[in-house]
Amino acid sequence: MNHPRNPAHDLSEERYLLGKTLADQLGTTGAERSTFELLGKEWDLLPGAYAPRPGTGTEWYTTHVPYPRGGRFLEVGCGAGVTAVWAALNGCAHVTATDITESAVRNTALNAERHGVARRLRVLGGDVFEGLDAEDRFDVVFWNCSVIEAPEDFEFTRDVEWAIFDRGYAALGRYLATARGRLAPGGRALVTFNTLGDAGRLDQLAADAGVSLRRLAASPPRRLAGRDVTFKLLEILPRHP
């Protein structure tokens, strides 16, 4: 007996397979430290770390985030450290960067040293806001979220997969629910999303968290994993009745 196809399941499976392709394309291989160029600068790249090559969106959102000049900036999921270092180079008095993978923590610290901002940039290990002190507050909180929803039993086998997959969108849900609680008075909470992710699920998670999402900017389409992908920078705001 033939069972009817479930379009939503098929689309979810398609996104998952795209995520596996991205992990293969953007993960580093070998055991040697290397470098890459982005935003007119050279950056260190450690084995295992996510490689933010041109076209992945890193250079777009890094130059569109509204950095608080003279203020405190937090980046969740810092990867190689491009955005956190850029923030320190572009007016932020203090930058905190967090990542769940050790390779990203070490990579960001290397790039902070390379670009002379290590005294103003601290790097912490932890998932979303883990690792922060309870009293830490920031003028801008930012996460380029892991946009592909993975099954809840998904097992991470490579560091780069943390930059792409989010089991059941659990980390995104926590971020949306708690990011505004990390803000100083007048602060702003930001998140990115792109058209490889499930926009309907994002809207539902925002509603569940009691917040709304306002688009600040959107990129021109970029070719990624064989698809035209648009990146969006969103602000997390209180949801009004």
C-alpha cells in the first residue's frame, strides 16, 4: 500500500541533507593551522573550525551589525572570531565571544592576538549564554544562529556541525527566550537567519518566547550549497498584545 508523501517532512529532510553538504564544504581538514582572507584582512584558521569563506554570509552580517561604539558587545557562536574581532576594531570598548567548541574558542583568541585587540576581547566556552557571569549585560547581543534544524537524536561528530545544525532548534529557542535578559538598559538583541532554515519554525519559536522579530537588513541572494540564499539580520523585540 502506498502512503501519501508528507511535503513538510520532505522539505525538512532536504534541509538536513543541505546541512550535511555545507558541513563538508565549510569544515577544515588536515592537522595544520592555516589562514584565510576576508574583509580585507588575513585571519588564522585552526583545524576543525568553521571556515567563513566569502559567500557564506559572514562578511555580509559582520558589516551590517550595529556595533555599540564605546559599549559592550556579545557574540554567541563566534567561530573563527571574525565578527568579534571586527567589533573590537570598530568602536566597541569591550567584546565577549562565546562558542560551544574548543576549536572556535582557541581560533577567536588567536585572531584577537593577530589583530591587536586581545585586551578588549574575552573568549569563553559554553552553549549560548553558558560561561557568562550572572550579572553580565551588554549593549548589543548577537548570534549568527545555526540555521538547519537537526533531529533531536542527531550526534555531532565534527566541530563545524555546531555552526550549521541545531537539534530541534533547541538552542535557537533558548536564545530567543533569554537574549533580552542579557541586555543593558537600551540594549539590542540580534539574530541572523537565512533561507536555508525553516522560517515558519522561527516564527513559532519567537511566539513561544514572547518576542517579535523585526528585519533590519537582508542580503542580496548568494550562491551557497548550490542554492540562492538570502541572509537576514533580525532584531528581537518584546511582543506586544
